[in-house]
Amino acid sequence: MADHLIIDDAYVQEQASYLKAGLSDLNSVIDRYIACLNNLAVQSIREGATAEALRVYIGYAKQIQGHLEEIGANTSSLMQSYLTAIDEADQYLF
């Protein structure tokens, strides 16, 4: 008996949309998180080793900012490309 791989296109597309939206939402959360950290640095922890560590941490957190939406869009595009490649490869079957 031959092995068959069945791809549910609708499910893959649904998951691509879900991932893209989720990462966009997460990006908004990170924006608010960084705003809270900045507020903490300005209002509460302004001097000393802890303040310096907080500033460094904020810098690292900012590196994530804006990239999650891009990752979501790229992943969604890759998933669509996967479906297209599968459709082209099995074209003779349908």
C-alpha cells in the first residue's frame, strides 16, 4: 500500500492567519511592556547598577520591537509557498 500525504489547505491557511495575527498582537504587548519599562527607568530606578542594568535590558527588549509582525508575515508567506509547491508537485493527481 502506498503512503499518501494529505494536506488540508484550509487548515494551513487558517494557521498562517492565526500566527500572523498572534504575532501582531504580541508586538503590541511588547510595545506596552517597553513603555512600562521606560516609565520605571524614568520614575523609579534612575541611578545605580540596577538602573544601568534596566537600561541595558530595555535596549535588548527594543531589538524585538517591530520584528514580530515581520516574522508573522514571512511565516505566513512561507506557508502559502508550501501549499503552492505541494499543489504544483501533485498537479498530475488532480
